[in-house]
Amino acid sequence: MNPISIVLVIVVAFLAGMEGILDEWEFHQPIVACTLIGLVCGHPTEGIILGGSLQLMALGWANIGAAVAPDAALASVASGIILMLALNGGTSDVTAAINTAIGAATALSVAGLFLTMICRTLAIPIVHAMDAAAEKADFAAIDRLQIGAICMQGARIAIPAAALCFIPAQAVTSVLEAMPAWLSGGMTVGGGMVAAVGYAMVINMMATKETWPFFALGFVMATLKELTLIALGLIGGCFAILYLGLKELAKQGAGAAGGSGDPLGDILDDYE
């Protein structure tokens, strides 16, 4: 990588690390982090493909009580860098490189749990220091400690990302080319399973009588090759606006009409 790309990658990694805790601008989400890394490294298309594949896998990652989910920030950033190094090294099989990066992301997400455990442990004395500053009404000290704690989370991803950037691209390419057929084939199958599991989770979340018609319409429209992704997105947005408008009208007239408050649900119930 050239020096400018390395600096930009570190910036993206730093933002992803902070967003893993702040969760405001979603820089830690794979579709965002991988796309940005691909953009700054000159391979935006491959970055989007990797980010989209990992995003489907990350749909099921969530913190449950004290159990922390796998680290999406490190998985996104590190796998994106590995893919960029392979592409810069002139790999001949882009699909295999993407699938290998997806496989690496799974292991990296678990490794990220160890780093976040260290940062959360170091945050305990910082919280105590903030409590002490609060007793003195020292709001400036509280702000400094808060910024320092968040920057520590950013460094948690930025430091490994910076180390990965200095790995020779040819070394990554050599490893990919040295992979046996059974391993590269397994990576391909695993990458396909990631997408399938992600789609299944999306379907499970939207499996209601009201949304099934839109789901079917999406498959029909996807067969129209003349429609671009932007056009499909606009059509989906229009359907969402119409649906929300019908829901609002139904709520206003539910009492007088004696309906359920869901016009699409009432129509579908009539067919049952």
C-alpha cells in the first residue's frame, strides 16, 4: 500500500473502533467499513462485495446481557485489508480472495473479543476517575477522560490495522495461491453459507402477512434486467412510504370502520 492509503485505512479503522462502542454513525458495520477501505485502496467494488457478504453474517451479532457479540469492527477492517493486500499483490482469483477474507473475518471477530475485553478492563479505572472528577464538579476532566476512553477503543482497531498494512502484498498473494483446492473450495462454500444464513435471518424478521407481498414483488422486479439497483431502491422506498401511509390512515379510521388497524392485514384475512 502507498503511504496515503495506509493513513486513510488507519483513520477508517480508528473510526470503526470508536463506532463499535458509540454505535451512532455505523462505521463499524461491515458494509460501511469494507466499502471505505476498498475506496481508499482503489478497489471499491471488491470492498462493497466483501462488506455486503460480511453484513449478512453480522446481522445476527448482538450483545445479550453480559455476553459480548463478536467484534464486527476488527472483522470488517482486518478482512478488508487482507483482501486489498491480495488484490494489490496481483492475485488471479478475486473470488477466492474474497472468500478467504470472509473466512478470516470469522476468526478475527473472535480475536477482537480479546482486545475489547482488555479495553473494557482498562476502562474501569477511567470510570472511577470520572466519578472522582464528578465529585469535584470538574467537568473538563470528565470530558478529557471520556475522550481518552473512546480514543482507546479506536486504537484497539487502528493498531492491528496499521500492522496489517505493512505486510507485503506478495506474501498475502503467495499464501492464497499456495492454498490447496479443498481449502479454497471450503472457503467458497462457507462464503455462500454466510449469505444464505443472512438472507434466512432477514426473511425470518419480515415473515409477516403484511410484508410477504412486498417480498414476492422484490423477486419479480429483480428479474427485470433494465432496472438498476438505484431504481430498485427507489421502488422499495416508494412501497415503504405507501405502506406507512396506509398504516397511518388505518389507525385514524380504525375505530369508525371497526377494522384491525392494518388494511393490508384485513385484505389478506379476507382471502383466508
